[in-house]
Amino acid sequence: MFRKEAKILNSFGIHARPAGMIASVASTFESDIKLIKDRMEVNAKSIMGILSLAAGKGTRIIIEARGKDEKEAVSAIAEIFEKKFDLE
């Protein structure tokens, strides 16, 4: 298992476009990937799951992956957060 904390930096938080970006990148990896907010865990390959987090600006999310490409998966998703989902 590999995990990393990410902070939502863009003004509008995770809405449909960022959720789609996360799910799209997550789906390229073999590992099981979760996003965790407080005590809620969702599959990072599911747009609806990601949207259900209702994560706004400033929210801290744990990105967790298990599998043979877990480090690469977590790094790729963390990079999306760091780039503010290419929105700003």
C-alpha cells in the first residue's frame, strides 16, 4: 500500500471535470486506488464516487493505492491535484 495526502487548491473544488480527470488517470493503472476524505472512501476510478466526496477548496484528500503500480498511480493522481486540475 502507498498513500499520499493532497489538498484541493482550485477555487471550485472537485466537480464533474476534475472528477473525470481523476477517474480517467486512475483507470490507466492496474492498482486499486481510493480517495479518502474524513472517513469516506471511494474508488478513484468512479466519477460518481469521486463526486460523492463533495470536496471543496482546501479539503485534504488521502490518495491510497494497492497493487504493482501503486506508487506511480498515487504520484500521477497527486500531480493532478497539484496542477489545480488544469483549471487555474
